[in-house]
Amino acid sequence: MKPHEIIAAWKGDKRFTQIAGRAAALKKAGQSVAAIQEAIRAEFGPPATRLKLHDQPAPYTVFGTIGKTNIAGLEADIEPGAIEQLQLALRLPIADRGALMPDAHPGYALPIGGVFRAHRAVSPSMVGVDIACRMMLSIFAIEPEEFMCQRAALFAILKKVTTFGAGAERPYPADHPVLDDARWRYTSQLRGLRERAAAQLGTSGSGNHFAELVIGERLQDLIPGAPANFAGLLTHSGSRGVGYAIANTYMRVAAQESKQIADVPRFYEWLDLDREAGQEYWMAMELCGAYASANHHVIHDLFARRSRLPIVAQVENHHNFAWRQGDMVIHRKGATPAEAGVLGIIPGSMASPSYVVVGTGNPESLASTSHGAGRRGSRSWAKQTINLGTVRRMLAEQDVLVEGLSADESPLAYKEIERVIQIQEEAGLLQRVARMHPIAVLMAGEAGED
């Protein structure tokens, strides 16, 4: 046998190169396979027991029906692929419990709408590539009727205060205290990303990111300063190129570290929070949270100044993040924190309502709710089946102005928000606090589809 075959059980040990050199020397000296292995065991210790997937997933709860159609012949809430991804994640050695929200659909590793609780470990791929993507609502001191009368002028202002698209940078300078955060100096990668963070501050991503003017009604008096009927700005965006770069770096690191101790599928790797790489990622993830929030505040503050509309109330929350609770780490990929009394925002589509909700802290959902209505199918399915002419007529009938329309982000690409909210309401995950309707929506769109 060759030396590396003799010591195959030690593969993944950080000292493997040293072990291989020692085994080669012993073989050259004429030692038998058994003698070489015994000498290696005595000098370096026994090989570590490799971790493997459990036969059965850890406990989980699904909110909504699974399948192509439900018993009434209607479209089901959740595709089978999403539950299969959650079940695979819950077979990991670090898994403790999970949940699947009614807006869930397949992604990679943890499905969008998936909640995963792990023991003293964080998985960068289960957080996602748009770290700390979030929602933010600002309510203004203006009557909804007047807001509607000024819609065209206000929409023109909105178009000028943010830029959409992958790699988008601001056409003019912006500033925020987050750029002075000491954590930008923590690693060489973060030091290199600070310039990109400054260039993209206050911009919005592509895909399902948006900025929209809304009018709404308060259903419960839980938003300090919010009038019974209100007008506002609702935005959805994340940590831009900064979060994307950090996610990809630490997904690679997680793959390398997990390979040393475990046999798990690609994208299901993790970082130990007791080790340096895990602590680095956690700090960078939290910085992404602060940066994503700053992006929204820059947009909202600039819109308020240019429109001369005072902000009287704000609500914000994020998804694509991980939260520590003692030794447990809750990953919410496309799911929203919903601890008791915590406000959240669940958007519908550009032709349906969005909701401010309050969480109940339900343990079955790991104190989580959905982060939106959820996609009905893949982007390619939407592009192949949805007619933009039909969508434009629908938006015109509902009197919604839209710039940046694309088939895969049209209302027909999304599930019914009322159904998604109802499922969670009946399961005791949330209560409705306010309902908002879009009157002007801005998105990245696609070339030739505006």
C-alpha cells in the first residue's frame, strides 16, 4: 500500500502532510502497514470520527400544504422540493429543529422560507448570499389623499434617490456613520470591501428588490406615531456586493473546515462558532446587518428631505440572517423574526397588499414568519409563461404605476398574500397590524421590458 492509503483514516486532519511524511519514512524503513498505523496512532493520536448525516431529520413544522395541488384541486402552498431541502438540512450533525413558512420555495441548501436551528454553528449558505436583506417602512406626515395627488412628482423623486441593479453605484455621494464602523478593519477582506460599501451605499439590488410608495390603514395601534390612515415608502434591499462577497468567501471556508470532520453535501457545510473562521463570519454578518439597514435609511432620509415630508414612524426588520440564543443559532433564510411583540413587514406583490405584523413568539415556527408572499415557480417558468401585456393591463386596472417591470417579478409570479398571511394567522404566528397598498413601484427590471 502507498503511504497515503495506509493513513487514509487521518484524511482531513490539519497535520495530514506531517502524518504523511512520517508514514512515508516508516514505510521506507521497512515497517509493516499495521506497525506504521500503530506508530502514527501513538504519535498523532487516533483518527477523528467523521461526522455524517443522520438517518432521520430533526423535528420540524410546516405551515401550509405541500405538493403540486391540494385536496381541493387548488395550487398547493409549498413545492415538494422545499421540504426535501429542509429535511436534508435537518439531518446534519449540528441540526436541532426547523420550520418551513408558507411562502417557501426551493433555493440552495436551506430553502427560501426555511428556518434552521443549529448547535453552536453557523452555515453561511443557509444565511444566504444577500446577507441581512431587509424591509423598511417610513410613514410620512401627509394625508393619503394628498399623497395620491402628488404621486407623479413623488415617484419622480423616488427614482432619483436610489439606483437598482447588480453592481449599481450611486451617481452622487452619500454618507452614513456605518462607514466609520471599526469592524471594517477586522479582516483584510472587510478592509478591501469598505470602498465598495461606500460606493453602493443607499442603492438597491436587482431581482425582487424594490422601492414603492404606499397608502395604508392601521389595524392595531402598535406603530408609535402612525395615524389611522397613512402614506409611506416601503423598500426591500440588502447588503449589496459587500454581503455577496462575504457570503461566497465564507461558504468556501465552511466547505474546507467541514471537509476535515464531516461528510455532508455541498452547501450544507458550517462554521464552528468556537473557531476563528466562525467568529470572523459572525462579525462580518452582523456588520452586513448594520450596512443593509444604513442603505435603507439613506434612501428614506433622502426621499423625505427632497419631498419635504416629515417621517412620523418607521418599522424595519431583516431576513437572511442568523441569531444566537444561548448555544443555539437560528438561521432564517427568507424568513422574518417574530418574537412576541416584535413588528415585522411581509410584502405582497406590486398589485397586492403588504402587511405590518406583530409576532407571537410561537415555538413551532421558532418565532418566525414568512418574509413575503413567495414565488409560485422559478424565474425561468415565469419568463416562459407570464405575458407582460396581461400584467400591464392588470396594473393599469389597479392604478399602480410601475417602472422596472419584468415577468419574473410581476404579480402573477407570486402566491396570494392573503392566503400566506391567513395560514400564519390561524397557526398563531402573527397578528396583522397594518395593511398597505402600492400606488407606485420601482424595480430593476430587465433590458427591453420597461
